Amino acid sequence: MDEAGRYGLDVIDVSADTGGTFTDVVLRDASGRRLSSKVLSSGVMRFVVDSVEGDRVRLVDASPPSMDWTGFRLQTPDGSSATIIGSSEAGRLIRLDRMPSLRAGTFVDLSSGEEAPVLGLRLAIGASIGDPLPDVSMRLGTTRGTNALLEGRIDPVLLVVTRGFRDLLSIGYQHRPDIFAFPVLPSNPIHGDVLEAHERIDVRGRVIEELDEDRLRHDAAVFLEQGYDSAAVAFMHSWKSCEHESRAAEVLASCGFRHITTSSGLGSMIRIVPRAQAAVVEASLQEPVGGFLDAVRADLASTAGLLVMTSSGGLVASESYRARDSLLSGPAAGVAGAVSIARGWGYERIISFDMGGTSTDVSRWDDGFTYQFEQTVGDVTLASESLDIATVAAGGGSVCHAIDGELEVGPHSGGADPGPACYGRGGALCVTDVNVLSGRIDPSRFGIPIDIPAARDAMEVVAGAIDHDVALDRLLARANRRMADAVAGVSLRHGCDPAEFLLLAFGGAGPQHACAVADALSMRSVLVPAEASVLSAVGLTQSSIERFEHEEVLRPLADLRDELPDRIEALSRRACDRVVEAGGERESAEVRRVLIDLRLQGQDSILDVDWSGEVDLRKAFARRFEEIYGYEPPDRPIEVASVHVLAGSGGADPIPVPRPAANDPIVPSRTIRSRFGGRWLDVPVIDVTELVEGDRIHGPAIVTASMTTTVVEIGWTALFGCDGSLLLERPDAKGADPLRDDGAVVERITDAFIAVASEMGEVLQRCAISVNVKERRDYSCALLDAEGRLVVNAPHLPVHLGSMGTCVQEVARVVDMKPGDVVLTNHPRYGGSHLPDLTVISPVHDDRGLLGYVASRAHHAELGGCRPGSMPPDARCLEDEGVVIPPMKIVEDGVGRWDDVRRVLESPPWPSRRVEDNLADLRAAVAANHRGVRALGSLIESDSSEVVRRTMHRLQETASSLSRAALAAIPDGRFEAREIMDDGACIAVSILIRGEEATFGFEGTSGVHPGNLNATTAIVRSAVLYVLRLLIGRSLPLNDGIMEPVRIGIPEGMLNPAWSDDPASCPAVVGGNVETSQCIVNTLLKALGVSAGSQGTMNNLLFGDDSFGYYETIGGGCGAMDGAPGASGVHSHMTNTRITDPEVFELRYPVRLEAFSLRTGSGGAGAFSGGEGLHRVIRFLEPVQLSMLTQHRSTGPFGMAGGMPGAAGGQQVTSLDGDVDELEASDQRDLQAGSLLEIWTPGGGGWGPPPRVSSVRPGDR
């Protein structure tokens, strides 16, 4: 008898999903019968002691039934352990070789010493230790790599990069994740030391500098002696030519490195930052992932093989598995299972909703999987194909906590051990505890023992003075909103309305929250599979071996008509070969999908189009473009960015499930006391085993299964299907019964407000044409009340957001905005910041009249002016800077006035050079505003106009209260400071604080600036608002309530110039928005004594000619604070735009980036040192016009409390013949091909007396 037959099973295969908390195992025999088990991913089963009888211990629940625990190890919470030497009464009574300290109620863990998937297999078939396991094929999904990455449990890796790019991954794209984090959290790359290799390949794949192998060998030996044996190699343009990376890998191997990963070996995708990150991730996860797979293979001892799920939803033989493919392995298996179940029910538009122990994963199926070729895990973004899955840190194990009395959920997780408080292992309050205490989980059906008193104790710690019932409601609302935002992200980002999709809920906690999440998004249908708690494991059984093959093309579509089919054919052969290598059969290997990434030439954002031999790619692109963006694509060449071929072998088709005829509503046999709609109710509890096909359940109700609890919310109805699934439906799209607790309502509506602003930003970025909006993300969106006061913002650019309210108020004074109107302006007189920032405003009305406004502001990289880029350093009046637009209606009563807009953009004396781009980006802003208007309308419909208005007011009150508290924490007095700009202009501030109020005065500031450093009062207000928001120091939407206890006095002059109707008579302001704003913030923080000076500039760089223009801002050093050093190489304060990837930069523009690194020693010395500036070296390969707007080139940012100043910045141009031309802070040049631009950005000031004098004097380069 074979080992399968020993356990009463013919032939079995096994699927196991190892998540952050639980491992789910599903077995299938030849007849199709399924068995399942669930164990903790730490490889243990948890039980509670019923009694101790001599050397015997009786367990409360010894499932699985009839298990012989002999040979298992028992471990107690205090760490003591014993071996089980006997087991009886179907496993409920065990005998130990020694008796640790145990008593009734103690939680104990039992382990076999095997990895969780193998333990799960053993339990499912009832195999004792010593019994051989059946020789089975196992399919495995795992988040081991993800968890190791997030928790820092990774191998040390040496990064080998092209010389000049040692800080590539420290800098990344130079943006900070949280614009209000104070201090700015530094970027911590996951690699160890860096070795700079002497080599260079250009964008065409030509060798500029040969790889110096001898030098590499010498340097590598040094790091080998330091203990490194893993290396990641990432060279510039290895996507085009991998020769240097391959040779470098050979050198490293000859030196003795064990694990070497090359970025080109993982895929030939352009963008060195995510490609290098992928190489580092692959190298760093060799032990966490590779070691885990080795251990599973060893424990399994199977000859049938181990297949592992990749992030892209296909299986691969474990021997050829890459660790970086594991990051979304488990979630991808869940998506596969979700799609199979939902399609069986007849749905083709599906959003999967997988709420597990540590996080929630959502993905979209729209008549096919959606893929992404870059994925983000924590702070790491890497090049790697995966299903498009959004992950939020809100799972059953997400820790609940309070910050200054406000309740929050996540991002930290209790994991499997200690887990939630109710697991009885000393864990913190988690979402699972909240569900238990809310009566939404039946402890008797949870699967592991539940310690309710421990959960109550944990709630006491977190809630404090907050009523516990109120705290339960608020925490559930917070968790639900975070998950709803993720669902909105995978749909809205692609132009899809989530209300048109089915929500398929699974995972340990998904069915508990699905109805509430659906309510938040006006979704009407939810499907809960019979095997919801183990669906990721079930999904593995539906999956097949699949592999992607990619090729970068980067050529015009018109040039590829005859060549493209041959390229696809070659890729198809390679993809099928990889399927066979991964364990598939040659005979069944087939091409399943061909995706062509298309884009408008000069853009970065792509649209993928499914290809077949018959498709007209130009027409297909146009259709896709209009579907996503809402308008026809402009008349521009189309570029083929890349081709992706997916091949596969095997797999299973969905099993059709007919919708059952509904029976009469069932009459429940019992109830449980639960919280619904903000009150305690006696809620029906139905065991799924009591249901038959067609049974109906009206909410509120709770449906329990062996490992799943489904919550049927008020207004929902559940229908039981023949496959054991529950179809939950809401007849209308109204939101859930509002909570009685006003605080919970405010939290829920506030989250909805933030979602509105964020969705507006998604639409604006998605619909825009320009690189400046799409890639640099130089835009902002906001929601304002009827008085034009800022209510919430999406976390975009502070310099935009703080001035948005002023702009709306000024425009409302001169324009009567009616429903269906949209108004445009960029005029500084009406709250504009500078001319390239175009503000689009839409009123929102309800049945009572004006409710408020939505507004978006985006920077247009070209809007006329005397030099390309619309930021001329030598501007002397507003007219020099470009097209001036007083408030004008661009949509009136729903009808666009685009011809009027075009006439304005083309008007003399300095018309825009890119009118079509301007119009496209303005249409995108209008689309974003329309989205905001509609979303607010839906909110009014579900929660009433009165609730929305009241919440706006409450938000202002809350912000005012927090602002007052922050001011009250500062001693009364007058705080003054001055900062001198590079040309001698002075910013002076005097802050008078009396109790909870403050007056900000700017007397002593210079008069009207003769150049372009004038700022509007709106900019000053933005700076004050931003600083107050920093002082508050807690999560809060930026809104004008913060300004309630503040008065601002600004004399006429540089910060308050006079305006006339004639742009030629108005002062220039372009530098005021980008440079003076930074100086104002530094001066305010200097006066308050809370931070040393940050770089105090945006380091604006513009170059181009009549055919193109490029604009970037460059990060630098942040000022140190008491207790925290300054962050390095990042944007600070009033900006947070991204910088173009080095390889894309060289592909698009006639440049060679020769270095981009941190400027060592530029941070001011101190007890806490200032952040380092950046060093950027660009060689121009064609003649260009260069403009620079910068500051802190004469003096460095100030130190504080005895700290030293940071190094001043600088810039110079070196000609081909070696002449060096030092540039002023604001300067311009016409450069010849071969000219070299070198930029040093300022370091941040230090805090406190330095332990010793710095060896680098501020100003040294």
C-alpha cells in the first residue's frame, strides 16, 4: 500500500498558503474530495489547558479529531517545553515526559518541528510523528519574503553599481513618504555597503568606459573579508546591454561570493532604481525564502515535486523559483481562487478582497487579470511582474492604538505570535479583538481558543477615557475605511467605478468586513465562498505553471509594423521554453496573452493593449485612451514601450454555479449580543451547516462556519448557493445605518473627504498628458467649504494646499459660480502662486445651495514667457513669466469653453509653446473636479447634507483646537528671526504668542523685489499653515481651522506686492513660489527654535530648446532637530516632487547623467547632524538653453542651538575646452554640446554643539 492509501485517500495533491499569521492547507484526492487544516504560520497548533491530572494534561479542544500527538513538543507561554509521550481520548488527553508549570486556562503550543505547510498536511490526514507522509505534489503560496522584508530579517547584501551612483537607492526619487513627518524620516535602503565599479554603458548600449575588472576584484576582496557573501549588481543601462553586469558577476564569483544577483538577469526593463532594488531584494531573500523552501522540501521528502506560486499568479518549480517573485505569492493565489469562484457564478467584473492576519489585499479582474511590472512592498519599489494587488496594513492582526486621544489602526501587526490579545499570548489590541468585543465573532467557532478577558484588558489600555462602545465603533470604521481606500485604488486608478464590480471576500477576516467596505463604495454585491478562510490555498489548485517574457522596445509604432510580429513570435518561443523549465509539459505549453505597452511619445505612463495578429494597435490604443482618460488622444506619435508575453501550461476552468431560487427567510435558532449601527442588538447567529440551497438571511446577522464568520450588515440580504457560497446583496446603494456616536460619524465622513481628494488626484494624474503631472506629480487637490476654507487635502504639495483657500475665496468674490461651472485662474492677484500653477475650481451645490468647492492645482512645465519652461531667472515683470489668466469660466453650465481657453494660451506677448499639453492637462483637472463633485454628491445622498456640513465644521473645530494646544505648549513671548537671501533680500518674522493665540508679523521684510522672488500673501499663508501643521505633530488633514487662532500681518513689499490689471506693471513672482516660500518656512522655524535650517531651496533646473523642455527640482539636506538628525537627499518643506529615473532621463533628453549621489560632509555638524545635500552632474549632448533658480549659494542653512550651518550649494558649467563658469543662484546660459553642469545642493544645519569640529567646512564641495 502506498502512503496515500494508508490514510484512506487514493491520490492526493496538496495546496498550502503560508500567510503572516495562519497557514491554510487543502488536500484533494482522486475523487475530488477535499480536506483542509489551519495552523499558525510559526508551525504550531494552539490549545488551552482544561485540567492537569498528574503527568497528564487535558486539552479543551484537540481538533483535528483523532490525532495522536505523541512525539510533538509542547511549549508554554513562559518558554518551558516538554515532549508528548502519550496521547489518548482522540488527542484530548496527553502525557508529558516532564511537567512544566501548567494550570487550567493556560495556552500551550504543539509543534512537530516541521514547517507549517508540512504540519498542516500531517494534521489534515491524521499522520502521527514517525508515520511517513504520502509522496504528494505540493503547491505552495507564501508571504515569507514579504514579512522578512517588512521586518528587516534579511541577508546583508553588497550593492555593486556604476561609479557615481553609490547612493542610488538611498536617494530613490527624492520624495518623502509623509509630507508632514517632522522630523523627516530618513530613507533606509535595505542593502549594506556599496561598491562603485568603474564602467559605463550609454543609453544605446555602447560602451563608454570598459569595466575595470582588476579594480573590481581588488575592491570586492575587501568586502568579502568584512563578511559579505551576497551581492547585487546594477549598472546603468544594463537593460540595453548586460555584458558588464555578467562580467562583474563572474569576477565576484571568482572572489568567493556565494549569492550574486544581476539586475539584468531579473529582466531587461528600463529604470535603474526599481531594477537595482529588485536585484537587492532577490539577493537579500535567499535565506528567508530559499531556506524556507529548502526546509519544506526536506520535511516533505516528496519525489512528486514542489510548485510555488509567483506574484504574477503562475506556478513555478521550487528549484527555479526566484525569491523576489514571492512578495505577492500568497495574495496572487487568493486572487486566482476568487476569480475562479466568482466566474463560476457568472461574474466577469470582480474585485477580490482578502483580509488576513497582517494586511488586506485587493485586486481587480475585468474580463482578465490586470498586471503591474513594478511592485511596492513597504518602502521598497522594485521591478517585478505581479498581479495588480494593492495592500494596506489593516488585517485581523493589525494593532489598534491611540495617538493624543485619537484611535488608529495599523500599520503594525501582532503577527502569529503573540498575535491579537485574545490569543492569550500577551499581544496588543488588534482588529480581531475589536470584532470579538463587538460580538461579531462567535468564540466557539473561531478555530483556536479565545481569551475574551485579555481582549477587554487590551481595550482598556487603548481606549483610556473613551467609552469602550464608542471606541469599538471608531476602530471598526477606521479599519473599514482603510480597506475601502485600497479597493477604490485598484479601480479608480484604472478609470473603473467600483460600484460596477462584485466584491469577493475571503481570508480569515474578509467576510466580517465586506459589507461595510462595499457600503463605503456603493457596491451592491458581495460573494463569500464556502472555503473563504482557505481560499488562497484553494486558488493554488486552480492555478497553472506560467511564465512571463519581456522585451523593452522604445520605438515608434509606425516603425514597427512589419517587425513587431516577428518580435512577438521570438518572445513567445522563449516564454514557452521558460514554462517547460519551470516544470510544465512541452506539449501543453501555450501563449495565453500578449500585452503591448503603448504610450504617447515623450510620456512615461503606458496603456497596455491585448494583442492578436488581427488587432489594429493604433485604434486599440485610441479606444483604451478614451476609456481611461475620457477624451480622444492628441495627435502625437505612439511609442511601443515594451512587449510582455505570458505562456502557461495546465490549469482548471471555473465550475458553473446556477443562482438558486430564493426560499423564505430562515428563522434563526439563537442570537448573540452584537454591535450594529452604533448600538447593541440581539443579532441572529446561523451556522452554515443549517443552511440549504436558496436560504435567505436578512441583516443584521452573523453566519458562522468552522473557520469563517460572515457579517451581514443592516440593509443586506444573504443567499446560500449550491456550492456553499453566500451571495450578499443590497437592494439600494445607500450607506449603512449611521452610527449614533457623533465622533465616529465625523471620523467616517472625514475619511470619506480624504478619499474624495485622493480620488481627484488619481484622476488628475491618470488623465494628464504632461510628464510634470504624470511622473513628477507636481499637483494638488483639495476640498473646501462654502466660505472657501480648506477642509481636507490629499497629501500632495504644501505650497499648493495652503494657498488654495485664498485662491477660492478671491475668485468667489469676482465670479458667480453656479452648478456646472468650472473656473480657471493663475493670477497672483487672485491667490495664484505663480503662473505655471493653474488652479481649477468647481462649486458643489446641494438642495440648500452652495455646499463647498473642489479645487485642483497643477504645474504646467510650459506656459509661455521669455524662456522655455516659464520660469525665467531674469524676469522683471509678471508678463515676462508667461500667459496671465484672470479668473475665467472654462466650463459654464456643463458646456466647455475650450476655444476661449486656447485663445488665452496663444495670446501675446509670450504665448505658450505647448498649448495642446496645456489643454489636455486642464481637461484632466476638470475631470478630477467632476469626480470630486460627484463623490461629494454621493456622500450627501448616503449621509445627508446636514451631516456633511456638520462634519466640515467639526473638522475645522478639531483643527483649531489642536492648533491652539500646539501654541499653548510654547511659552508666551515674542520670537523673532531674519534670513538673508543670496541677493541680499531679507525675510523678517516676528511671532507673538499669548496663550493659545499667535500673531505672525513680517515687518522688516524687504520691499518689492526687482526680480522674481516676490511672493503672494497666499504663499505666506501656506508657509504659516504648514509650520503650524508641523507643530501639531499628529495625523490631521491640512485645513484652515489650523489658522483660526492666528493673525498674519504682512506689510506691502516683497511678500505683499501691489497688483494692477496690466501684467507688464505687476512684479515677477515665479521664484517667490519655489524659493521665497522655502525661506519663509526656514525663518519661521528658526524663530520658534524647533529646527535647524533645511536646504531652503527647491534647486529649480530647466533646460531645453524650441523643440522640448525639461524641468526638475532637486532635493538636499534637512535641518536637524533636538533628538533627530536631518534626513539626506530629500525634498523638504514646501515641495515633494519626484525626480526622473536616471535611465529614463538619458533616454528622453540629450543628456548623460554622470553622477547623482549624496554630498558627503555637507550636513552641518552638531550633536545631531544636518542632512546631506546632493551632487548631480549632467553632460549635455546637444546645445540647450539652461535656467536655474536656487538659493543658499552664498551661505549655508543655519545651525541651531550651537550646531554648525550646512554647506552652501553651488553650480558651475565646464565647457569642452575646460573653462569653468560659476553660476549665480539665479542664472541662465546658452550651452554648447559637451558642456558639463555640476550642481551641489545645500546640506541641512546641525543641532547642538558638535562633539568635535567637522573636517568639512560649510561651503566645501
